[in-house]
Amino acid sequence: MQQILKSTAITIAVTGTRGFPNVQGGVETHCEHLYPKLVKLGCKITVFSRKPYVSPDAQMFNGVSLMPVDCPRNKFLEAIVHTCRCVLLAHKMKPDILHIHAIGPSLFAPLARFLGMKVVVTNHGPDYMRKKWSLPAKIFLKFCERMGAVFADRIITIAGNISNDIKSKYNKESTVIPNGVQLPVLLKTDNALKQYGLEKNRYILAVGRFVPEKGFHDLIDAFSENDINNWKLVIVGFADHEDKYSFSLKAKASENKNIIFTGFLKGQPLKELYSHAGLFVLPSYYEGLPIVLLEAMSYGLSCIASDIPANRNLELSDERFFRAGDTRILAAKIKEFINKPFEEDDRKKQINMIAEKYNWGEIAKQTMEVYKLTTATATF
């Protein structure tokens, strides 16, 4: 029986992620949860990770083979250099499918097809919308997106608005499979709160990388505008590549003793901060489908978010959105919702919605169907 399973397993090589476990980023979190589920469904998975971000000793994670590949730690070069090397390595492995994540690495979809591989591309959103990119970089990323859309055997998009965009621009169909979330157990422990001098339900939480499109500068300004007694703002995350923006963010936060930067957190400390927060805020200018907002909602937290298409995909009421970049409205929303308790019925309704629509088990099954269709279709 084991020999039969082994001979019929679909082999998948994966690139486009920095790696996992415990690596910051939406694509990284997506892959960390998805691929162990696909292993259980009968896939044999090898994930190429980026050496600067992962432990050199990590060779296996929940049934997923991890292969660190060297690359420069540079925001302009690392994805391109890494993906090119991974495509060449995958060619030697001869997987049934090469699965490429994100539009930058999709540049190498034509090379993979030329080398005879079947390619699935997951488009996590138009990265050229990120503020960190210069105009030439934006043009280049749009070209990468086109290469992925034109040359992939199958395209997965994580939200309906991204799927519509791909259809409009390239006349290509895609399968919408969202990000997911693992329903948490609310923790009663409060070690992380004690470490940072926090009180339960008396702090605002935000989570993400220190890049301009996350809008943390707006959140800091809006929080500082409010005179909120005994409340603190906690921002979890850090910069993958320290730059002028990340330094300015830290300088701005240092002017207010009630603003706390924890750095990157995973595991129990992060779960404790989610479990006891009074309000979660996502002030982004750009997202694909925000996993951090899904996570916050899965904890039953009261949430407010910027009014952008990605955030609108989630079922928050209209009153919980604010115009991205408008610190005056954001300040007013913060004040409104820290004084408006989240009713227990609303908490349960929110958690049940997340459990139904964003279940990693179902997401893995949908991805498996895409793999089966890909392997069953002749390549051009």
C-alpha cells in the first residue's frame, strides 16, 4: 500500500517564499500552513527557502522537505537570484509541478516551461502597488506579473479582485483560493503582557513588516493625536531590510512612551498579545489578502481596517473601515471603537465566519484539485 501511495504521489517543488517556519511575511505564513496539509493529501513537497532567513539545520517541517538555497539579502535582487537558481534545481529534480508564489518570482515561469516543467503560479496581489518600489521597479514587476499570467499552466489568486484584474489585463482565468487561518485557542496566560507592561484589553495591536505600505506611520500619528488614558499601542514586526523608513518609524515611536515595538514575534508571545488586545488595527495602503487581519478576526477581536479592496474582501461592517492615509479619521475610529465593547454574539459570529470561509484544510483540497488538473493537462 505504501509503495502504491509513493508511486502515485504528486511531486511539487515550491519557490517564491523566503521559507518557514517562523519567517515573517504573508506568503511565508501561507506556505507554512498549506504545504503540510498537502503532504497529508498525498503530495511530496520540496520547498526552496532563502538561506539568509532560515535555520541551516531545518531540513523537514511537518512532512515538507526544506531546501535552503543561497541568495543575497537584498530587496532588489534576492527574489530574482533565488528563483532563478531554484528553477534550475527543480529541473534536475523533475517534479510533476513547479509552484511559484508571488509576481516577482513569476518572471521565471517562461524558463520553467521551456525546461519542460508544468507551472502553477499563485498571484498574492499586485506587488508593484507597494510604496517601497521605484517607477522602474514597478514597471519590472508588472512585466513579471505578465510572464506568470501568460506562461503558467494554472493560476491561483488569493482574492476575487485579483482574479478579476488578471482576467481584465491578460484574459486569463484563475482559480480563487484565499489565504486561511488556523482557529486559535484564546490564552489566559499573560507573560508577554507583563514583559511589555500591558494591561488586558487596554492596548491596540498591529502586526506587520516595517514598510511604507503597511501604514504604521499613520497609526502612530493617529494614536498620538488621541488623549487615551491607560491605553498603549503595540506594533509587532520589524524590517526585513533596514532603511530610511524603518529608522524614521522607530524615531517617531520613541517620542511616545505608550508606543511599544516588540520586534518579530511568533508562538505563545504573539498568541497572548492577540488574546488580550482591546482593538486590532490594519492601516495598510496595500494588501493581497491580509493574513494578520484574518488572524485577529479569528481571535474574536474588535478590528478596524483601511478601506482598500483587499480588506473589503473580509466581512467587516462598513463602520469599521477608514480611508487609508487619513490620520484624522483613523484617530476618530480608534477612539470610537475602544469605547464600544465588542458584543459576545458579534465575536462568535465573526469567529464562525472565519472558520467556515478560511479553513486551511479546505484550501489544501482546492489547491490539490488545481494540481490534479495541471498534471492531467498536456503542456504547450
